[in-house]
Amino acid sequence: MTSFNRWIAAAAIVILAGCATPVQQGPKVRIAIGGQTQLVYLATTLAAQLGYYRDEGLDAELVDFQGGAKALEALMGGSADVVSGYFDHTIQLAAEGKRLKSFVTMLRYPGLALVSAGGADSVAALGGKNIGVSAPGSSSHLMLNHLLRQAGVAPDAVSAVGIGMAGGAVAAMETGRVDAAIMAEPAMSQLAARKGPLKILADARTPEGVRAIYGTDTYPAAVFYSTSAWVGGNQEIARRLARAIRRTLEFIGSHDAAEIAAKMPAEFSGGDLAMYARAIESGRAMYSPDGRMPEAGAAAVAAVMAENHEKVRAAKVDPAHCYTNEFLK
């Protein structure tokens, strides 16, 4: 090939490259997660692993935080568009005059448990102890306060310590930094593998445990929520996110735990895929079958929040203003 012909070929490549249609990237949405490796937020990450956000034409960025309170701070500070967090925060913020709205529900039970490190055998015995929560002000902290009041212990009679929900929580319990902690899977299974059987003081992973703690058959927990202004102004994005999560919940309901575990990022299992799969199977009941917020469940959360928070009680928050199922029709 002559130098002239080589020049013509190179020019043709440049022209063709310039004429190529660029890859179209969908709307970007930043999702703050209050403890991504925990199974209570499995659906948020699994949707990305399965490509469901991409199928909906979304460029979803998942950002992990130590707990739900930190994820909420990211939303209110403008560094996140949506939170993968617990519904009770929408009730709490409504009492403060800040309008949040959830638009797809991932958990019908909280999926959390109060675990003793060995020094206490009941909630009533926790007075004066250091108790681990994901972060102060998080949903795990709200659950702890409810359990303490239920047992006749003032919440300020204990020291709530932020320990996260993953490796930090396991280490805090293992080293005795805290005397008990609100924990979730797979951290509970990882701790049990190191210390032996756990002493569980309260268990919100099962319908029986939820009835014992909250006196209700359903207590919705992990949802996607954002400000009412964002949801109202980005309805198509919210609809696509809701569809992606509903497809993910259907996947969870129709595949065995080992298949689900194999789809998740390898580091989430902590090197023990079999243990991770067992943890998923043990918590399967907590996942919503269809992503819809049950009216009775939202009312139950509002009622418990009103019992435990003066602001919520005084504001008489209507939970119907804190969620929508319209994107799941």
C-alpha cells in the first residue's frame, strides 16, 4: 500500500468514527444506601447486578454509607437523589416539616435483631450498657429506643454507639466494645461463626418477632424514598426505579438462595458463599413480594413512631402522605 493509500484509509477511519452514533447514556440517579452489604438492602444491589436499572435506561450510581441517618444526610445535602433506607425516616422527617416520599417497598419486616454480646440476657438488663447501632439517629437506633421503652428502660440510660452494619459491627461485638447491638445479616452469621450461637434479645426478621416487638403483622422497612419535590419532578425516573426493584423482588421470590448469592458482588459474602446463601434463605420472608406499601403497614410504622417520638405524636403525621404506590400500577 502506498503512503497515499494509507493516508486515505486512515482518513476514512477517522470519518467513520466521527459519523458513528455515540452510545446514549440514560438519566443518572445517585442512590445512597444505609449499609449496602447487609441483606436488608440486598434488592438495591441485586437490581444493579442483574442489569435491571440498565434495562430501564438508567445510569444508577450506588453509594454506600455507614447507616440510614448518613444516607438521609446525603439526600438532604443534595449529594444523593434517592435513599435506599427505612420508611420510618419519612415519618420522622414529616414531623419536622420536611416532606419525603417512598415509592417502592423492599422489606415488609425490618430484618434487624438485638443481639447480646453475653453480658445481658434481656432488654431490661441493658441499662448502663454500650449498645451498637448502625449510626446515631438511624432506623436501628429507632428500633433500639422502642425496645428500651417497651422494657421500661429510658433510652438515655444506655450509650448508643455507631458501629455500622458490616465488619465494624462484627468487630465491635467480638472485641467487647459494645455489650449488645442491633444487627442484620450477614453480619450476624459472620459473628456466630466466630463466637458461636448468638443470644438474640429481640428479633424483627420474622412475622412472629415483628408481632412481639410492634404488635402488628407487617412493619415495612427498606424502601426507596426521596424528597416529595424530587419524586414529583422525576416521575419517570421513579417509575423506572420502582419497576427495576419489583423485577428484583420477583427474582428473589423465584430463585433459590444459592443462585441469588452467586449474583451478588463476591466481597459481600466475606469469603463464605455457603454461609451467605444460608443467611439469604433465613431472611427470605422479609422481602416484599410486589414492592407495594401496605396501607396497614404504613399506619403501623406511624403509630409506633408516635408512641416513641413527641414530635411525631404532636404533628399527627398522616402516613398516606409519606408513600405512593402509583409507580407500581
